[in-house]
Amino acid sequence: MSTALKDVYTTSFYKILSQAFQPLLPNWDEKKFLKSIVTPAFEQMELKQRMSHTVWAIHQFLPKDVKKAVPILLSSIENLKKVKQPEDTFYYMFFPEYISTYGLDDLPTSLTALEKMTQFASAEFAIRPFILKYEKEVLSKLLEWSTHKNYKVRRLSSEGSRPRLPWAMALPKFKKDPRALVPILENLKADENEIVRRSVANHLNDISKDNPDVFLSIIKKWKGKNKETDALLKHASRTLLKAGHPEILTIYGLKSDSIVVEKFDVHSPMVKLGNPLHFSCRITNTSKKTLPIRLEYKIYFKKANGTLAGKVFKISEREYPPQFSADIDKKHTIKFITTRQYYKGTHEVAIVVNGKVGEKQPFELIL
């Protein structure tokens, strides 16, 4: 059985969808709908292509005026809820996509539709074309949504405007200068819902990648107000912490002067792809004070041109009492992943303590 996400779109799935539209449209023809969906090209389509294809197939039966189509789409969602179809999954994200595809010239109708649809299937991708075309109007609406009674709409105001939302249409203006988005995040920084706060953290992490100064000004302003916001900010700081950014290390009191790394040893000098890199060390707080220690390791992977590129992985973060030592034993399995190409030869690993990279130890990767 396939585990590919795209394979959720089966004939059975489309029959359930068809039954949601059947009582709403006199011209609805299930056989014709299924035939338009399951074409010879359908099997070769990836997830996003199947979603877009579904949008097109539904559009063949709906009124071409989006004002008339939206009530039907919303009623079909209510019919899906009645038969206990799952909410908050990617399955039905083609509903918001319908709006971004066919409603881009009708902003009021489309925003009303997205506000309602996102409570069933997230509109984080669908809102972005509207941001690009109607920036001022949509930012005003997102600010309004940031105080919405429904947490899914509040989340949309943050998630949909993220400068670097993965797999989404780019928002280059806000990658360059995100300050117009900050009032939205201000309203959400202490949101009662953890899902919303997590979105804010990811949004801030996006900002930190392109505009660390803007991010640092935010963290200085917000930090220390309440524990939920502090936890949000810590998660949002992950990119700068991994990079060992001096100012973020100072903000979190992560000093390395009194931390000693000893007995760093690589126990697997030859690592075959699919097997673990095994190393160990001893960490000691030599000071007379309890210190926070963020412990990481950095693997320098060999690239095609023979140079090395480092990637940081977290081990732990906790307080070490005065004169306290801890023995660290770590295994990192180097296995095939679609986002990295491995090359045989000499790689390196180093221990990172509070942002400071220690000595590097080599190991050989065998493919």
C-alpha cells in the first residue's frame, strides 16, 4: 500500500466529495465528475497537481461568478462535516485554493470565503496571492483576524503572512522588510492557543533568517512578560542559536568561558551510509555558579566540490550546577534523505557548547 500523501485522493474520496455537492447543484453528475478527475494523467500527478486538478474539476459544475460559487462551496463543506470528514488536514485544502484560483478579482467575497474555509481546511497558501495583489487591504484584514474568536482564523493571520512559509508562494517584500507584519504578531504573542503561538514562533524564525535585527528588537521587547511568550521566543530563536549569533547568546545568558569539553572521541572512524556516527565527550562547568548549557554537535558534510558544509544538531539544553560534569554519548545515524546528497570521503564532527564550536574530529563516510 502506498504511503505517498497524494494517494489520499482515491475514487472513494471523490465519491464522498461528490455526495457533498450532489444536493446543491441540479447539474451535478457524479459519473462525469469522477471521469474528469481520474484521467490518464492523474496517476502521474503529484500532491499539489492533484489538488489543482480537483479545483478545475469542481469548477466545471459551479457558477463561474465566484459570488455565486462561494455559498455552494461553503454548503458542501457543511455536508462533509455532517459525514464526519476530517478537519484540519491537507485533504481539503483545495477549497481555499479554489478561491485563490477563481476569486482573485473579487477581494471582499474571497476574504469572506477564506475566513470561513480556513476553519475547515487551512487557507495559509491561498491567502498569499491576495497579499501580493492587495497588500494594504489584506494586511488590514489579517490584523483584524488576529483578534478573531476562532483560533484557526487567528493562526491564518500569522501563518499565511510568514515571509518564508515552506512550499508556498514567496512574499519577497516581507522577506526584505517584515516590519509591517509585526502588529499582527503583537496581537498573537500571548494567544491562549498553543497552535497559534507555534505559528508566531515559526513566523519570527522566518524573520530572524533575513532580518535578525528586527527579530532581536522584538525579542528584547517581548521577553519576560509571561512564560508562554518566553517559550514562543525561545523556539523562534532556534536559527540564531544554532548559528551562534553573539547577541542571542547574550540574551539567553549562554556563555562558554567556564565550560570545558574533555575526552571528545569518535568511536566510529569509518561510517557506512545507514549506520550511526558514534562519539562521546565530557562536559564540565568549572565555575562557582550554576550555568545554562546549550549542547549541540556540528557535522561537516562533504560536498560535491570537496569542501565541507556544517549542519548543527541539538543534544540538550539545561542548567549545570557548579563544578558539575556530565558524560555525553551520542549516535547520529547517517541515512539517505531526499534533501541531502552524500559523498564518500572525510567528514568532520565537532561539539558546540553555548554557540562555541570546539575541535573537529574526522570520520570517513563509506557509501
